[in-house]
Amino acid sequence: MLIDTHCHLDAAEFNVDRDYIALMAKQQGVNRIVIPAVERANFDTVIALCNRHQNCAYALGIHPMYVDAAVNQDIETLKTYIENFHPIAIGEIGLDYFVRTPKLNPEQIEKQVIFFTQQLKIAAHYDLPVLLHVRHAVDDVLKYLRRHPVRGGIAHAFNGSLQQAEQFIALGFKLGFGGAMTYSRALKIRELAVKLPLDAIVLETDAPDMPPAWIGPGVRNSPLELLKIAQVLADLRQINVAQVHAVTGCNALHALPKLAELCTSPQVLH
């Protein structure tokens, strides 16, 4: 089973052909596409999109890069949506310390931490996995996961060390690999893709971002690229691509149990 565990199909880049892409992905064998929200403003959008396409499933959360515009009431709204709409995970949540202009100030980092920890507590309360954003913040994300344990989930677009990967795995997480792995110069990521146990890996596109090597920077990525991404992982590990489809798909269902339920019964419309 081929599953895109992280795709922003609701993004404006798909406004011209969103439904076509979802349909074509299904026809090409992408059995499920997980679409995480990034802010309160797009909760309804991702829910409506997934209700139109049974191969899509939604997670709800507040992304660290959208925390600046978030308000405390958004946390209460998230709880209400969880109770009414039953997402498969809390996400996309986490921390992002990537260098920006102007640089992040201590107050912005503190607000990210507050929203991250609040959402971890919500995930624990509702026994939901989390979809983690960990850019340039892997150690801090791990620190807060230890303080606020959850049932696991996926560390999206993983780009840490082998030791950090092992710590996520010990906490019950799978690690997301996608377009970055397809570049020959991405030596660290490709080494991880080979060294990590296959049962720790899930596939993703992060579309429209993180385009693979055959598309190149600045071009829209899409879930249609997942088949070739799977082939890259198979080639790196020198195994059959069918094994990659089967094992990474099982890994995704293990990380996201409600996604497994949706594979046997259609998502309820709201």
C-alpha cells in the first residue's frame, strides 16, 4: 500500500487542478494522502477536501510557522474540532528554528513552544498521534516529547542524525522521507534511508513543497511523484519496490491507526 503521509493538497498551488490530482493519485496507486492543517483558518478546507476524496484523510493542528498569527482561542477551537470531526492525527505541529530575516526573537520561540506543548497535551488527552515539524529544532522537539508523551506519530521531513532518529523511534515515531532523499548530494538523508530499519520509514511528498530531483527547485511537487520517490528508496536499499510499498504502507497505518480504519470504511462526511 502506497501512502503519502504528508501532503498540503489544500495549498493554493493546487487551485487549478486539485481534484484531478487527487483522482490521478488514486488511479496511479497512491492509496491514501494525509493532509495536515497548518492553522485554524484552514481546518474547514482540509476537512471539506478529504470529504470529497475518500483517498484523503485529514489531521488538524497549528503549524509553528503560523503560530505568530495564532491566538489562544485557536487551541480551544482545535479541541472542539477534534470532538466533532475526529481527525486521524494532530498536525502539523512542532518547532521551527530555521534562520529567517528578521531572526526569530525569544518571544516568538516561546510562543512556538507554548502552542507545541499545548497541542501535545491535547494529543495525549484524545489518544491521537502527532505529525511533527522539526526543522532545525530536533533536540528541542525530542525534549518536549519526553516531557509530554504521546502515542507516537511521524517526524515529517526528517533530517537529523542517526542518534536522533533512534530517539524518535524509541518514542514510538516513524520518520518521513520524501523529495530531499532523491538528490544525490543529500548524503546524510540517503545514508539514513539505508541504515534505518525499513519498519521505521514512511513516505511523503510534502507537496507542493520539497520537489524531488527530477522536477527540481521551484517547481510544484505533487502526490503523483510518490511512486518515483518509493523507487528511489528501493534503489538505495537495493530491494524490490513492492517491498517498499508494502512495508512503508504498513508503517503508516501503524503510526496512524485511524488511517487504517478509513482504509476499510469510508470517512464519515460532516
